[in-house]
Amino acid sequence: MGKLGRYYLIIGVILAVLSFSCSSKKPQTKAYIIKKKDRAYVIIKKGDHKTVIEVDGVYISEKDLPVIGEEEERILFEESIKTGIRIPNKKDIRKYLYFYGIRNRSWTERALNRANFYLPMIKSVFKRYGIPEELAYLPAIESAFNPFATSRSGAAGLWQFMRITGKRFGLKINSKVDERRDPYKSTVAAAKYLRYLYRMFGRWDLVLAAYNCGEGCVQRKMRHSSSDFWDIKHRLPSQTREYVPKFFAMVLIAKNPKKYGIKIHRANVYYVETKKYHRISSLRKISSELGVDYGLLKKYNAHFRKGVAYPGYNLNIPYKKVAKTKPVVKKVSYKYRYHYVKKGETLYRIAKKYNVSVEEITKLNKIKNNLIKPGMVLKIPEKEVSLR
């Protein structure tokens, strides 16, 4: 059980015992804790009288938490290298493996199957803006990949933008459309926001925390520029403290769904063509004209408030990808440049700087386990390709 859960139990027991014992010293008051499924209860007995108090929060004992196996350790290591996020406390991740993979398995299965509709498009946009592909899974914990989702605070769409943040990054909100619900435009806005946060903090773990509670929230909690998420975690709001562990738990489940009994329907993978629409027309009529399933078209165009497309706004048309003929390469030659590794640099950041892959750098420099140290000099490939 986490610290917060233990605090709830301890405080609950103390308050309950005090309230009963103050009224009379006899008969003797006893209090103890029982657990049923994933809930905890304080039982207070005073003579023949018994009171049951449910403890707020989820009670999870150590034995309930899923074990992180070799395959998941490998995935975590790779994600840590790619994002530069260190992972010192796997128990926090295990807690959300339980929450998403066991306690709420059916919810997670629906979310990851909805993800098929949007992941190719999200990854394509993120690649264009230099955002790590792994962050494409963030909508799973933001909105369960539901573009129609709205939070109690008014955040909307896949990326759960508030009105002010959405408008700040170019999303239109009026009587005709709410582009926070446009899967394509909201993803572009999310990429811009994540890039903006990365330029501010220089670390993806702090970017995730700031995406959850705002950049001002994270800045106020940082004592020095070298702080990472785990250094300031205890000073962050409770929801933000759990955000990074939630993200890694969801990535582990998404990459190994069979372990948790989750079935992913790969046939639902779609790509998106986006264009400005030229006239007023209902989505139902457009689906008939284009031969696209109405329910599917509606998923990709949730931003049209009344199911009516308007001129000047994006219309997203889903399609199945068709394999294209690859160009024949006549000649490939290589040149190299050199990079001196500085303190705090990661392979991901170096690869991004030179627009090459991490795998190309590790293979060329015979780097094992993706480990680099300050002072190393790395060869960086520069390709020259001639086509027939």
C-alpha cells in the first residue's frame, strides 16, 4: 500500500478511536482494519456496538501487485533510454499495472482498441515535431482515446485541452466546432505544447508533469535546474505525482497486452487524410458520398458540434493504408561527423540533433546496452543516397 493509503488508514483509525473513547472509558473500544477485494475498512467495536468505516482510496497490498518480468524490464529500459526518464521506483508502476491491467482491465481494453484509430496519425505528427513516439500513448490516461471525452473541469478531446490552452495553441472553439475534439488538429496542438514544455524544462519527465498540472506548477516546485520528476515528486499535486508511473504502466500494457488478458483488434488500424471542407453538409451525407462508415467518420470528426461539416474547417477522412512501391536505391554512400558527449546528454537527444536513429549510432560505435558516458566521442553517420 502506498504512503497516501497508509496515511488514510492511520488517520481513520486514530480519529475513530478518539471519537469513541472520549465519550466513555467503559466498555473498552477496539479498532482494527480489514480488506475486501481492493477496499479497506476500519472496524470499531465498543461493547456490542460495531461501526464500519470505509477508508477513502484504493487499498493494494504488495502481493496484489503484478510482477515486472524480463520482457517488461527490457521495455522499461528502452523507454528510459529513448525518453531520458530514469525509473528508480518500479513499485509505483506496478501499482498502476494492477489498476489498469487487472482492476480495470475492460476499461483498458476499450481504450487500447480505440487507440488503433488514432495511433498512426499521432505518431506521424509527433515524428514531424520531434516528439518521442512513446508519448503517443498519453491519450490513454488522458481520455481513454475518446475524442468525445469531457472532464469535470471542462477539458475536452483526446488530449484533454482546457479552452484557454487549446486556443493558445491554435484550436478554434465556437458555435460550429470545438477543435479540441478534432483528433488531427488537437494532436498538432499537443505536439506544439509538448515541444514548448520540453524547451522550457529539457526533460520529458518534467514535461509530462507540466502537461498534467501546468508549467507554472512544476516551475514552483523545482529548486534547481538539474531536478527531475522523482526529485520533486513529493512536492507535486497528488494527481501529478502518479502521472509518470501511470504513463509507463500504460505503455507496458500496450506493448504486452496478452499478459493481462487484453485483446487488441489490429484490423481497426486506420490512417487519416485531412483537408479543408468546401460546403455545409452533414457527416451522414458525406459518409454516403465517400463510402466511409458513418460511425467511423464521426469518430474522426468529433469537432463538428452538430454532426455538420462547415467550409473552412478540417474534415478528417479515415482510410486503410495501401502498400506503395519503394524506390530502387542505386547507390548509398556514408560520411561521418563526430560528437563529443556532454554531461546529461542521452542517445535519443543526440540522435534527434543529427536527424538519425539511435540504432544507427549504437551500431556504428559498437555501443552495448545503449550506455554512453560524458567524454565519449561518437561517430554520427551522414547518408548520401542516389536514386535510379
